[in-house]
Amino acid sequence: MASFFGWLRENSEHYLLVAAHHKLARTQGAPAPRPPQGAKEFFWLRVFAPTYAALPWPLRNRIMRAMPGSHRRTWAPPPRPPGPAV
């Protein structure tokens, strides 16, 4: 079973993408994805996504950095070359 933060990240990514599809369809005059069905989708699309979008970037960034997950992993430094290239 995934951790709470993994579940939160997975759901937030999915529903933020769906909300972006709704917004893009609205601005481009294209057919939108189906409306939210059920309490779960209503919360994520009508409460979470607009609230997340309203937060200023520094606050969103601070929240993401405070949560454990793959977004906190850093790349290892590249290995040092053993000698001259030629």
C-alpha cells in the first residue's frame, strides 16, 4: 500500500490535470471532459484544484518541499573523470 503522501500526490496530479483539461477546453471552445461525478471528484475538481491554483507559487513550493516524496530527491553528482580525455 502506498503512503499517504504518495496517495495525495497521485490524486492531486491526476485531478489537477483534469482541471487543466477543463480550463483548456473552455478557452479553446472544445468539448470538456465529463463533469465531476461523486463526492470525491467534486472535492478534487471544485475545491482542491481552484484552491491550489489560487495559492502563490512560493507557498505551493514550500508545501511540496515539506512533504516527503520523489520531488525532494536530488540527482547524484556526476562521477569525476578518471583522467584526461585524450
